Amino acid sequence: MAAGTALIYDEEMTKYKLLWVDPACKIEAPERLTVSHEALVRSGLADRCVSIPVREATDEDILLVHSEEYLEAVKKTPYMTLEDLKEFTLHYGDVYFHPNIYHCAKLAAGATLQLVDSVMMAKVRNGMALVRPPGHHSMRSAANGFCVFNNVAIAAQYAKQKYGLKRVLIVDWDVHHGQGVQYCFEDDPSVLYFSWHRYEHQKFWPNLRESDFDSVGKEKGAGFTINVPWNDVRMQNSDYLSVFCHVLLPVAYEFSPDLVLVSAGFDSAIGDPEGEMCATPDIFAHLTHLLMNLAGGKVCAVLEGGYNLTSLAQSVCQTVQTLLGEPAPRPANLEGPCKSALESLHCVRSAHRQYWSCLKHADNTNVSIFRKTLVMQISNKKSDEQKCKYHIPVCLKQGCGDMSGFMHAVLGLLLPLGYEYDPSLVLLVQMPDSGLSDSVWQHLIGLLQGLAQGHTLVLMQVRRPTASSLLGEAAPSLGQLHAPLPEDVEAIESLRHKLKADWKLLQTTGKDETVKKS
């Protein structure tokens, strides 16, 4: 198992800036990169990471995503006068050019590829690339939204080509829609692209109809583009976690990626002038943690946006600290998703129910110490009537023996309940006859270590997989999960419907839900 977390940074990527007056572009400044790196150095996190040198992306790398005509046009920018650069910029949207930006853009893409190489060659377990310019808005033949070359899209194509990967997951938590990534992979079932973004019914930049929830991909790629539009501002930690629990994680486990690429834009954090959201920097520790058991722990985070220098630096530190294996802090302000977030969540789940077995149920509409203890018991035996909101018996036809049914219960019930309850300690008990496989047990431990600052106690007959998970090793892939048994889905959804009055993070729609049989 690879160990260590890569950190890729080069001061050279700070050496371009806006040379004329443009209110829309002035926020994309070199300080974005310097404050992020300085915060990692000051906190001691940089010294704990494995430093990987940056290289320039080659023409061959860039042409994996971009057209030759576009690349040749950008190559001319180092030799342009200021007036020529202004004129060249007018061909594109919300972006600016500088004599050094072509060099920096090649470094940004190359740094991302260095990170992928380091992770795929097991030199490190995971890592983060602090890069500039960002990438997720740039398209095949166009710069856009501060982006010149599409760093993450290039990395996905590169990883598939060089390492023969069959499935790549791209998670874009930037507050803007990464339309460049979507366009690149919208007909490609080997890349699952997930994006949440401020949308406000198409009134927020980039103001695209195809950023809405019903843009799900095309042809063979239908279902492999997941857009979660935020139609209101001030989204909080609960809203972000709800989408992870009820959309992204179930689909990601069913997809079973070989590699996770994160378009890590921190303009979705509190205080950012672009996002106007209220999620605190510590939420990115939890989002990162929840991705780290996918793909055998192969997670590559690549900086995108983030324009409040305080929350940007804090969010970068939270992400890197989690990649290093530190326990995530206790989650703050989990008051349940807001009505607008629930509406979006409901629409997304409904739009994708035909593509993912884990969402087919999506609605179109033993211990007796309950005072301070939340108890969930999963078995194949029907329990007595639920005694109180803190005692939750879950009956599955095959108990813990069916991987898909068990993971359905973990992601759809246990994880959101655990986050809302916010325990000080997680106690896991596995009975000798549970039928739970080692790999599923490792995923359960890994997911729940995001709670209680990692304070986890396991009661069972000791086996190495348990010890390795508690030490922070990523769980092995479960493979692509088959559909859960219909009776298990019905039981879980009936229970969720019953509990959602007491537990807000179990809600997936703002309307009254009617549980329907599959």
C-alpha cells in the first residue's frame, strides 16, 4: 500500500497577473496561490507532504483535450504586445492573457499530470496540486473563466491512456459549473463527472441551460454527468453533506472508479465573493475523507477557484490535513438541508434514477441505552418496534451478507444519521456470524472515521483488515455494486421515510414523500 501525500507547487505559477482594468477578472490574482502555500508551510503540513517537482505539459498532453488550432493560438501569446493581448482576450469569455500565462498554463497541466503519475505509480497514496491558472471552464477550442488548459480533463484522459484505467470519477465542488469538463466527457461512460454549482435558475455565470439537473450526458454517456444546481445562496454544511450522502457516494460506489480527481474550488466556502455560500472550511475535510475510500485511496485534488484569501487558505489546509490521514474535525452547523437544496437534491435523484440502481428507489415524490447513544443494528431479523428516535433497527433479507443492500443502508441511513447526531465516539460491533466481508467492513470503518474526530472503537475478533483500516489505509475497491434486493430497498426507504421527521439529513425532497414499492 502506497504511503504519503504529494504536494505539488511552483512559485513560477504566481508570475502572471491582470495588466489592465477588468472588474470581472481582478479577483484571479497571484496571491491566491501564495496564501494557500504559505498556510501549508506555516501549519507544518507542507513539511509532512512529499514534494513533487513540476513539469510542463507537452503538446501531446494538451492535445488530449484541446484542438491543435487553439493550442497554436495560445502559443503566440508570449510574443504579443499589451494591445494584442487585449484583442486576443476578446475572443473568449471572462479570462485574461499575459505574456507568461502560456508557460504557467503548461505548468498547471503538467503539475496535475505529475500528481497522477505519483499516485498511479504508488509513489504516494494521494495528493494535492496547487496550480494556477485553474482549468475546469476551458473548452476544446476556447479559454474561459480564468482557465486556459483544462487541467483535470487532461489528467483524466492521460490516466486512461497511460495506465489503462476503465473508470475515472471527477468531483467538482467549485461553486461554478465546470462546463469544459462536462463537454469533454458528456458522451463518455468511462468518466463520471459530478458538479455542484451556484445556478439560480440560469441567472448565475456561466448562465448555461446545460448546467441544470436534467443535463445528464449524451448517448453512451447518459447518466455519467451529474449536475446539482444551487438555486439559492447561503448553502451550508448540511446541504453539502446531504448531496454527498444521497447522490454522489451511492453512485460513486456503484460506478467503482479506478481514480478520483477533485476539481477543488474553494469559492464554495464561506466568505467567498463569488459563491456567497456559508459552508465552513472544515466541511472540506469531511468531503475529502468521504472520497478517500474510493479507488483504493487514489485521490488527486487540484486547485480550481477560491477568492476569499482567508477561507481559501483554511480550506486548502483542511483538505491536505485530511489527505495526510488526520482525523476530520467535528462537523459544525448541521441543521439539516434547506428547502432549496432539498428541491435540487430531489430533482437530481429523480433525473438519474433510470441510470443508477442505487437511485431507482428515488421518490418522484439490541442495546437499550438511548439517552445519549444512537444505535443502529443491521441484521436479517425483524426487531421489535422502534423504541425511540435513537434506536434504529434495520432488517435486510440477507442481513450484512449482501454487499449492495448493506452499502445502501450505510450510505442512505447510517452516514447522514451519524453526521447529524455528531457523536463523540463511534463504536462498531461485528458479530461472528454477521456475514460481512472484510472489504465491506473496511469501507464501513473508513467512512465512519470521519465522525467523532476519528475516535473509533471496534469490538470483534481482531483481523488485519480492521487494523489496517484503523491505521488509515484505504479499503480495497468493492467493484461495481449490483442492484440491492428490492425488498431491502423498500425496507430501507420505508425506514428513512419514517425517521426523516426526527432526522433532517435523511430528507431528500422538500415535499411529502410517498414510499413506493419497486
